[in-house]
Amino acid sequence: MTTLPQIDQDQEVRTSQEEHHEDFRMFGLATFLIADGMTFAGFFAAYLTYKAVNPLLPDAVYELELPLPTLNTILLLVSSATFHKAGTALKIDDSKNCRKWLLITALLGLAFLISQMVEYFTLPFGLTDNLYASTFYALTGFHGLHVTLGALMISIIWWQTRSPGGRVNSHNQFPLEATELYWHFVDGIWVILFIILYLL
Amino acid sequence: MTISLDNSKEGETKSLQPKGWLRYFSFSLDHKVIGLQYLVCGFIFYLIGGLLASAIRIELTSPLSDFLPRDVYNQVLTLHGTIMIFLWIVPVVNGAFGNYLIPFYVGARDMAFPRLNAVAFWLIPPSGLLLISSYFITGAAQSGWTAYPPLSITTPAAGQMIWILSVLLLGGSSIFGGINFIATILKLRRPGLKLMQLPMYCWAMLGTSILIVLSTPVLAGTLVLLSFDIVAHTGFFNPSLGGNVVVYQHLFWFYSHPAVYIMVLPAFGLVSEILPVHCRKPLFGYTTMVYSIMAIVVLGFVVWAHHMFTSGTPPWMRLFFTIATSFIAVPTGIKFFNWVATLWGGRISLNSAVLFSCGFIVNFVLGGITGVALAQVPFDVHVHDTYFVVAHFHYIVYGGSVFVIFSSIYHWYPKVTGRMLNEDLGRFHFALTFIGFNLCFAPQHWLGLNGMPRRVAEYDPQFTFVNQLSSVGALIMAISILPFLWNIIQSTFRGPVSGNNPWNALTPEWLTSSPPPIENWIGPPPLVKEPYGYGRNNKDSNEITTDT
């Protein structure tokens, strides 16, 4: 039995222009999000270690207020649902509803950022006050950066779903699907962050 | 959902990419061009890192710091470590050979994400220049490639910040590359090609890419926190502000221990490609090789704290990490014995590629043995931060990875250029490298056992002779690069034409012309189900001519 490759010489020469393959951009994005999640995992691990081994002085302990971050959690969870509605609308080429839900999602993201800023300005500690303050701002700030990027991407998708003229439609759903996956990821991270930072 | 690769006509495709030498300086999307860009760029940084190593060895020929001022010595050793790891070994064993070979091995015409691939490469030269330029602008970082705080917080900030930025860029490049390899190997395989039929290098790259994707982001996050400490005066890792330096060490080694496997697993894969071809035997124990790579990937994540046995690590942690680290010797040992068994009874042609591969096996087993020794707490606490550790990891990363890089260059040079290298010069290069390397690093075991600390420009005069011996070895290593460079340069123009498959190899990259056409195959990609099926029919085993 020969081990040489089975090259079909008679088959006509094909070039890549005719070859089609599965779209694995979502796979690549998911891999990237796993990597991104590991950054958060590193921050969480650092925070929990600090909590376990670096006790604070009694006068430096703060009880974090819960109402605002709870509101933030609700905002983000609702925005995940509205983004999903936008995706469903795009699949049936319902551009009007898709744009409506995208706009709502972007506004919810913006509301989250504003609410986060309000919390920052009302907190009794600053970035360099102590270790917990620094970790708090690093974690929420890094997450806020993700929300900012997400809100910008949603705005771009919203612009690109305009009809006529937009590039995102039922034939090219990838930009919206990718942003949606990213947005769900950012929401999921927030839920973990909320539990670890505010509830534990 | 399907997408087509390119809708443009043949003529237009050609005009998009520059031809000839110019394409190696362009934002080319061809995986073969990107692979060579990685290789040549990495090699230039290797020469720079080698010059820095020479400066270190010249300084250490005398016990006093007379050649370099102390702070310059610290900068030089920091740059040497960072350049060799992040700009030479990691980009070359992953980026260079991975980009060149993986699409061939999975039967594809390019990587899964060609543009991301080009971006990943083009992040490297700027960050390398950024890193080196810091030496001339403000003075480079002085805290070693580990950048442990509080040293990295108290040494001059500008150099350290440039170092952090540069490593963040290189980490990003590495992650992009890793995502690309995972997608290419898992998703872009030619229909009909099963995972367990892939050449071993694919498995090594899959394991390495998993390590990169899961561990590099942790380093990135850590370095961002460190830069906050330096610039914004937060106290994450600053004990005087309530921070904790050991947390930095945990986070850093969570990346940097897997980084050792990121440097050496691809080398394992490359050796597994080279040996069967030149021994005319199938790779011994394919399945165990695959499982041992995956075992190393899993174990690689739970051994990091063996770098921290002297950092006040609690006893249970010492015990756990000693045992976990010792376990790594099992899959590594399996691979070692599989290579020996591949060589055993083979029709070995002792050409330069095989010599370097065998040199790798010898060096790597020595480095592996000292590694097992270092994993034991009672031993490690005595030799921690001494030259014993320096000797150990140079046996792994130079004796291991760099030997394999040279072996791979000798093996795949005919593929890339269509010409043969000069074997005599190659063997001479091997002899110089092997002798120089062992003369340079073997004595350092003795230095470490006798208590000479690493990363210090001055030392006790009783160590003078052995240090001079080591420096002579370094000189031979430095000279050894000359026959190699001459060989590469003159063979590119005057080397004998190799033909398409000078080694009679069966792996897919040899089943096209040398050098390969722009999309790898004219006609459909071949289906290679037995990449190591050597010696299984008479025709194959009788027609072996590997000498030129």
C-alpha cells in the first residue's frame, strides 16, 4: 500500500477563487473572548488574594452602596435582551425594528456608563487611597472600557443597518452577531464582577 | 454560512501583492511570506540579543565590574532576556515555522485569518525597536525580564514603562497568532483529514496556542497593574502602600511558566517532524506523543509557583507544586524516549538537521534533569537565584529551542529556497555550537552550586577561572554564527538546486514545488493520511539519498 498522497491529477485545476469554506470568524472571536476573559480572571484572582491576605486598617473599610450597582446590573441584563431582539429582527430583514432595538441597547449601555460615573464621583475613596480602592477602580474601570467599546460598536452597527446604504443586513449579519456575542460577554463579566466586588 | 476567499480575477490578485524581495517588506497576507518575515526579523533580534549576551560574558571574565557600569549591566541583562524570549524564540518557533508549515499540514492555502496574521507580525518590529530604543533614550529597564516589584517600581520609570508597553504589544501579537493557529488547525483542515492524522507539529502548535490564549492575557493584566503602580502610584504590588509583591509573582508566573512551554512545545513538534524523515522510520508512539503534549499543556498551568519557593510560599503550596512539577517529567520523558526510539534502528543520515536535533535531545535531557532537581524544595531553596538556574534554563531554551530552530532551518531551507545548504559548513556550525554551548553553560551549574548569584556584575574572585571558561564557551558560540550566516547567504545564490523533495519526505509541505507556489498547491491540496509512513514499502526505503 502506498503512502504517497492521493492527488487526483485528472481533476481540473481549481483555484481558491472557487473554494468555499465555513465562516469561522465567530470561532475566532469566541477564542479572543476567552483570552479577554482570562485578563478579568487574573484581576479577580488578584482581588480575592488581596482580600484574603492583605487585611485593611479598620478606618479604611468601606461598605459599598448597593442601589446604583444593582441598577447597573439590571441595565446591562436588559440591554442583552434588547440586543438579542435586534439580532432576531435582522434575521427576518426587519430593519426598522432592528435599528430601534439597537438604539435602545446603545442607550442602555450609555446609561450604564453614566450611572458608573455617578458612582465614581460619590464614592468616598480615590484611586490611590488604599489597595481595595485601587483594585476596585482597576476592575470596574477595565470593565467600563469594555462597555465603552461595546457602545461605540453598537452605534456603528446602528449606522450600518440604515437602509438603503448600510452594510449590515440579513445577508451580512456577522458584524451584528459578533458585537452581540461581545456584548453578552461583557454583561456576563459584569455579573461575576458584581457578585465578587459588591456582594462577597 | 459560507464566504468565498477572494472574488477577484487571477491577474488582479497578483497585482495586489508586491513580487520579489519587496514582498518581504510589505503587509503581505501570504502565510509563507509572513513566516519568513517572522524568521528573519527574529534572527536579527537574535543577533542583537547575542551581542548583549557577549557583553555580559565579557563583563564576567573578571570579578570586578570593569567593562560595563553596574546599571548598564542590569539594562543589558534585562534587554538580553526580553529580546531572546519575546523577540526571538517565541516569534520564531511559533510565528515563523507555524505560519510556514501549519497551512501545509492542514491542507489549506493560507491561515484562517490572513489579515490578523499580518497584523500579528507587524506588531513585532515596532515593539522590538521601542524596547531597544529605550536604552538610548532614557536607559532601558533594569529589573530583568521578570520585572519583579518593588525593583521594577523603584528603578527609573521611563525605561520600565517602555519595557511594559513593548511586552504588551508583543503579548498582543502572540495572542493574535494563537487565535489564528487554533482556528486554522481546528477549522481549516482539508475535508477528510482527521485530527489524529495531523503531523505532530500541528498538535504542538495547538497545545502552544491554547497556552498562549489562556495565559498571555493574565500577564497583560498584571503589567497594566504594574504600570499603574509606576505611573499613578497605586499600591498593587508596593508593600509600602499596602500592596503585595507575591501577588505579582503569582500572576507573572501564571504566564511565564507556560511561556517556557510556549518556547519548547513547538520545538518538540519540529523535532518530531525532522527525525522520522532523516531516519526513514515512522515517528515512534504518535498517540502517546499527542497525549503527552496535551498533558504538558494541562500540567503547565498548575506548576507556576515552583518559581517562588523562596517567596514565603506556605508549606502546602510547596508540596503541591513540587509534586505537580515532578509530574511534568512523565510526559516529557515519554517524548524523549519516543524520539530515541524513532532514532533506534533507523537509517540515520547524520546531516546538519539531524545533528542539531540530536544535540537538542542531549541538551534537553540534561536541562530536564536539572529541572526535576530544581522542582524539589530542599534543593531549590539553596540554588534559587544562582547560576544553577541560569544554566538550567539555558539548557532548555538554548540547548532545546534554539538548537531545534537551527535544525529546522537546515531541514526546511531547501523547501523555502529550492537550494541546498552546504553540509560541511552546517556540520562545522553544529560542532562549534554544541561545544561552545556546553562549555559556556555546563560550568555554570558548578558556579551556582557554589553559591554565585545571578544578575550581578561583580562576584567572588574564587569563581574567576570557571567564569572565564564559560566566557570562552560564549566566544565559541558567537563565532559559530559566522559559518551559519555565510552558509545561508552563499547558498541562497550559489547553492545546488535541491529539487522539490530532496529528503524524500512524506509530510504535505514537500508534496508541492520548492519554493511553493503562491497558494501552496496547483490543483487541490493533497490528502496525507500517513505523514510518517516511512520504510513501509521497498521503493521508499531503497531510494534514500539525503546527502548532497
